[in-house]
Amino acid sequence: MRKNIHENKDKKSINEENTDQRQYIRLKVIFPVEFQFLDPETGGSICDIKQGFTRDVGKGGICLEVNNIEEGFEDILKAQKAKLDLRLHIPLGDRETKAIATIAWYKKIKSGYPNKYIIGLSFIDIDPRERSRIYFHARRMRLTPKVVSIVTLSLIAALMYFYAADFSLRRENKRLVRELVEFSGARSSLEKDLMKFDLEHKKAEERLFENQQRTQEYEKQVEELIKLSAELKRKDELLQYFEQDRTQAKEKLKRAISEKHKLSQEVTNLSKYSEYLTQRISRLSKKRVTAEDNLKDLLSSFEHVEEKGITSMYKWIKNHQNKFTGLVVSYEGDKNLEDLAFSYDQSLAAQSFTLMGDQDNARQILDFYYKDKAKKIYGVFANAYDAYTGSVVEYTVHAGPNIWLGIAMLQYGNKFRDEKYLSVAEDIADWLIGLQKEDAEFGIRGGPDFTWFSTEHNLDAYAFFAMLYEITQEDKYLIAQKRTFEWLKNNAFDRKRGRLNRGKGDATIATDTFAWAIAAIGPKLLKESGMDPDQIIDFAETNCLVTTSYKRPSGEEIEITGFDFGKFEHMPRGGIVSTEWTAQMVVALKIMEKYHKRSNDYTKEKYYKRRADFYLSELEKMVIISPSKVGQGEGCLPYATQDNADTGHGWKAPAGSRTGSTAGTSYTIFASRNYNPLML
């Protein structure tokens, strides 16, 4: 009988449990719970705080599992009158959840020590928001494994998609670079033919003019001889009675007739040659027109390829920007230089982004030099930093790279109307003015630890001070600019030979001084100061222009015409083409083209345009495909046609036949977009 009663109790407990489970949707999750039993009459605590864990959770209550409870605990459960004061601790929650519950059912699932009970509780007093919060976190914990699985599968699918897209992009970039190189070669060949036609046309016109002059002189002499013959005939008649005089007159007449015959024959020959030259000029003119038409057709079809090539170069620079520091790696392919970010190259990269309208990437570079993020030396910036960590890797401080950083900040502010970095540029300028005042002639030394004076650095400073004065209208920058110009006139200009020296007391030829003199000072002021800009260009082409062989990464050897770092004749390496310095000359040639157009000298305007286009085509023939994962197969330019070659100015070109250069690539973008970085 007692056995039946006990069985009936268990069935009742189980039925109550099942009824509670049907009434509410239960989620199997585990939360830690603290609780106390409350007297149903007084509401006071009748036991110490105890601990347990949820088996499942619903909006109407919870199933609680409790261990190691003293024997008197079961009596309270059997009575099922006591209320429970609950404290639920939701994982990752910032507060506990309070509730009052009654016992719906219970079950002892383990006896002895430790004993274990499961208790069904129904909420009778709980904030509705806390009830929803408990249920929400229970559902979230239940769904979390499924969400993680879905996210993992999505990431795998995305990786597969990006891999396929990357493969397609690389294949498209290879095709684009191949088209760019082919078009550039064809364009370069036509440009060269046109220059040959122009030269031959000019020589033929000069010869025709000389022949016409000589013909006129000979015709004049013939007329004089005719007059002399007539006079001699009259004299012969008058002196027919004077045999001796008559004989002499006949001899003179005979010689005059003979000379007249020779000159007449010479006039005939010159006339025929003039006719030949006229016909040749006509044929050359027709060929030139044909070549110009072919060039126009080529340029029309080439324009979109060239634009894609420039976009690819910009993407190559962008791909090499570190997202942590904002710095762009200066070289790709040389293991000794692969992590270095030279401050000069950062200026060029920032200006490339500015030129392409990419404000975010330009700002990432300039932010590194803003508000002491970059470590300073002597109050300014080091020559090079680690692109990945931002630490200094070259502790040398030169004036030039700091000036170029200031120029990039001013160009950014002028483009985007944002003066965020103006204070940094002014700090650099004040530091330069301090260096300037240390010299009796107001020249700017190479840096705090150097005694030499560079023409290049002072040209940079002249342009920098001019920009700052234009923006701020502060007289100190105008004074500094004028002092720099006087130093350049007294120490850098070589008016007799129409060139610039590399520095004070240093007559070494450096190609960039010729290009930057025109870009920084301008042809008009150079001319007014006794330096003929046309003569500067002529000197550069006479002494620094080379035609050399370049071996592309594919093994194909092509001929490239461009500018060396200086006069190469005495260098054992022979001539090499610098992509950066050739692009600088293209920028200078385009400035000269505009200068002569304003002066209505259309012959020189056309001459400079033709040469700028030709050298730019030669540069585009050197575009290579980035071999690295970072470069993603975009186009870039090597530093020079030879790797590891002596530049003649104290450093060597990078090693590696496929080494991409941020400087060479950036300046080629400048040349293509007709952008002068040394003027706002």
C-alpha cells in the first residue's frame, strides 16, 4: 500500500513537470543561479544562500539543478509552499536578474552524498524586460553554434570567390600591361619617325635656302658678266685699230664667256638640285602628314589603355600601403629594401593619391607624420622608417625629404581644402629658416650634421617657401624664398654653359637639377635672371640623354631612350635610364611647351610637345607586372634599366631585375597627368 502511494507521488511530480514543459517553450541552456527560500507567511529568508544551475529556461520559469543540499531541504520541497528569491547570472551580462518563483514540481535524481535535485520553478514576480532578456540570451546561446557554422561557411565561400577574382584580375592586368607596352612601342616608333622627318625636313629647307641664295649670287654675277661682255664688245669695236688692245680684249671676252658658261651651268645644276629638294620636302611633308595621322589614330585607340595603365600604377602604390602605419613600401623586389619607407617616397605616394582624388589614402600617409606619431630627430623627420612598425631605420636627417613632406601636405590641403597638416609644414619651414640663418649667404645645408650645400635641396626649399607664402601670406616665407633664390643665382647657376651645378663648389652634372629648376622657378624667371631655359634643356639632352637596352622580366630585350642620372660617358657601367629622372624631364618639357605657347612661339611649343610625348612613350615601354602577392599583378616601373648600378651620386639602384619603385611609378603618373609637384 505504501509502495503504491509513493509511486502515485512520483507520477504526480512527473505529470506536473510534463505539464510545465508543455505550457512554455523550453530552451536547454545553463546559467548559474543563487537562491534563498522565503517563508510564505512572513516573506523572510528561511535558509542560507544556495547555488545551482539551470537545465532549461522558458519565459514562464526555469528548471533548476541543485547539488549537495542538506537533508532539511527536501522537507521544504515536499511542502511546495515556500517561495524562492532567485538571482540569475547570465553569461557575459553586466548585471544579475532578480525574480521570485514558486515550486511547480521537483525530483530527486541522486541520493547519498552528494545528493542532487531538479526543481521546476514558475516565476510569480519578475520584470517583463528581465524575462525577455533571459529568454533572448537563452535563444542566442542555443543559436550561436549554428551562426558560427554559417559564418565559417560564408568566409570559405568568400575566400574562394576572392581567389577566383584575384586570378582573373592578374590575368587582366597581364593583358593590360602587354597592350600598354605594345602600344607604347608603336607610339615611340612613330614619334621617333616624326622627329627624323622634322630634322630631315629642316635640313632640306636649309639646303634649299642656301641654294637659292647661291643661285641669286650666281645670277647676279652672270648679269655683271653680260654687262662686261657688252662693254668688251664695244671696246673691241673701238679698239679694232689697236691690235694689241683688241687681242687682249678678245682674250678677256673669251675668259668671260667661258666663266659665264660655267656659271650658267652651275645655275642650271643648282636649279635642278633645288627642284629635287623641293620635291623631297614635298614627299617628307606627305610622309609626315601620314605619320601624324597614324599617331592620331594610335593615340585615339591607345588613350583608354594608357588611362588603365595609370590606374593600375596607382593601385600598385595603394596595395603597398601598410594599414597600420599608413606608410608605402619604397621598393618591391629587393630583399634588402623591401620593408623600408623613405620619407621622400612617402611624399610622392601621398601626392599620387592626392592627384588621383584619393583623400583617405593620402591622409593615412600624412597622419603618420602628424602629432608625433613618427619619431623625430633634431625636431624633424628621419630619412626612412619601417613601413610595418613605423620605427626609424635610417637615422640620417636631410633637408630635402623633410621639404618634400611639407610640399605633400600643402598640395593635399590645396586639393581638398583641408589645413589639418599646415602646422606640421610650418614647423618644417621654421626649422629650414633656422638652418638658412646659420649661413652667411643664407644657403640651406644638407642637414644638421652636414656641411655641404645641395642645389636640389635649395630648389625644393624655394618652391616650398613660395607655396607657404601663397597660402599664409606671412612675410617670413617670402623673405626666405628670396634669400634662397639669391643663393641659387650665386652658387648654382652656370650662365656661361647654360646649366646648374650639383651644389656649392660642386660642378658635377645631376639631371634632376635641370628638371627641377624649370619646375620650381619657371622658365620666365629663369630667363629674366640670365639662365636660358631652352639652353638648360639642350644641355640636359646633350649630356644626359641615353639610348640603352632594357631586359624585361619576360627575357625580351627592348631599346629605351631616356635620361641618365648624370653624364654617363666616364662611368664603367655605361648609360642607364632612370625612370624617375626621365619622368621629371617630361614634366619640365611640358612646362616649356606651355611657356612657348603663351609666347606664341608655336614651333618651339610643337618641338617640346613632341619630345615630351616621345620620352613618356619610352617610359611606358618599361612598365612591368608586379610579381608579389601584395602588388596583386598591377603595373609598376623599375627604378632604372640596370639593377644595382652606380648612380654617380652616392647610392646605387636597387637589386633585382623585377624591383618596382614607388618613386619611378609616382613620377610617371605625374608626367602622364601633366602635374608639377613643385607648384600649387
